[in-house]
Amino acid sequence: MNIAPLALTLGDPAGIGPEIIVKAWLALRESGPAFMVVGDAQSLASASSAGRSIVRTVGGPREATDVFASALPVLDLPLSASVIAGQPSDAAAGQVIAWIETAAGLALSGGVSGMVTAPIAKAPLYAAGFRFPGHTEFLGELTSASRRPGPTGPVMMLTAKDLRVSLVTIHEPLAKVPAKLTLQSIVNVSLVTARALEQDFGVAAPRLAVAALNPHAGEAGTIGAEEAEVIAPAVRALRDQGLDASGPHPADSLFHAEARARYDAVICMYHDQALIPVKMLDFWGGVNITLGLPIVRTSPDHGVGFDIAGRGIARPDSLIAALRMAAEVAARRAA
């Protein structure tokens, strides 16, 4: 299906974003999906020896589609100060935020089919007054997702090979997780996930496995009460709504190959419960997709990589997977 190109934000210009974007274009230029970078053209041109000869500034998505096979198209929103690879700078924070806002606006208007975000570093953004824990929450605000009727996003899902996991809590200190778990939050994440499995992944009758919080699913209350008091009632509520949901399941036996065949997604209670199995299964190819938004958004499942930025050794695998997934989801929504 012929769809508009994707908008790919540059991410932190001092991280590995520019390098992996150039490498992703080199890998995808002949077979797509087509994308347009929203960011600083000079950062991309300086990312590698290849970058200097392939970057081309464009005025918008239509031109990006026309030139994608022969050049890396960039909607140039330049930095106001230079950055050095591997050295985060608060001075770039305003532009990093503006690139995300611009890409989201293009996606909301239909100018692009979706957006993919290269990694950002939170600390420089916080120093500039950024008030969101990360991309997921910021995009929820930009798209008014939480004010839509029915089950609401944003919900973070990670995928790797045949594993999909959605998070009830995201960037919360582990000590605060139990208090953040409510019947309503578990049900909401589960319903958003089920709807996305149908709409975005083509799963006709989604099966959800709901993870426990405590070891051995609380061992009948002897190792914690959250399973009996919160998680099990949430599972019953999901079943009452006609959803194929099971649990709470002990997390230590939920992610091996035989277990993965019994569900389409796992509802996880906290960050590491979800991300450790994803990164163990496919460290280089994992993808982060935000569910419950009116736009398509994916990202690579890794950070800014300041420690290797500028060395030419960053792998683009996860970004390539994120671009492909965004295009697949956009095509399903457009069908």
C-alpha cells in the first residue's frame, strides 16, 4: 500500500541517533519504508563519512518521498549551538523537544503516516524544564490521548520476536510500584493492549496473560497481598468484559518459549519485569510502540549511547525494526 513517509526525530544529537539514522537509511533506501528525519541536517551530515554525501534538506513529506531512494531527506530545524558526540548538552534541549512536537503535528495532520523517535537523554531535558518522564507521556499530552473516550493511552508496549509486553507502571521507582497498581490501571492497560492487538497487529481474538507482582504470585498472600487484592480482581473484571485474560501468573515462568505460545501479550506490572525478557530475547531488535494514541509511534528499544557516540560502532538494528513496525501498523490502520 502506498502510504505517506514516516517522520523520524533525530533524538539527542550528541548520542548515537545521527549515526544509526544514517545507517538505517543505507539499509532501507532500496526497499523502504520511506522516512523523513525531523532534526538538524548538519548533525546527520557529520555523523559519518557517508552522512556528508547523502543528506538532503526537504520542505515536507511529499518531497521526502520523491528523494528517499537517492538521499536521506531532512526537514531541517537546526541547532542553535554545536554539540559534541558523547557530551550531552542542555543547550540542545529546546530543539530536541521541538523536533518531537513537529513530528507529532505532522502525524496528527496526516502529513506523515506515523512517527519514529530516536533516543533522548532525560537529564538535559529536565534541566530545560521538560516535565514528562519520557517520550510516551509527552506524546500522550501532545495528542490528547488521555482525554479520549473509553480506555485511554498512552500505554508502553515492547516487542521482540514473538513476545509483546505492556506496562502498567513505567518509570517508577520499584518501591512506589505497589501503590501505583490499581484495578482501574490494570484494566485500562489491558483494554488498550487488546484493542491495539486487533487494530495494529491483526490479532482477531487477543489473549492476555497478566503478570503477578510478587514472587510465586504472592504464594496465597504469604509473600504479598497485591495479587489477591488488586491483580486478580482486575483479571476477573477483564473476563466480565469478554476478554480472554488469565492470571496473575508468576513472572519467573511466563516468558519461556512454551509459555509465549499461550498468549498474545503480557500485561506487566513494572519496568524491568517487562524489559528484561524483551532484551534477553532480542537485545538488538526490540521495538517500543506506544499504544492508545491517535497516531502511530515507535522507537528503538535502547538509549542514547553516549559512551559509544561518534565511534562509528552503533548498531541500527532496533531503529530499522522500529521503522518497519511503524510502517506495518500505519498500513493496517489505512487499510
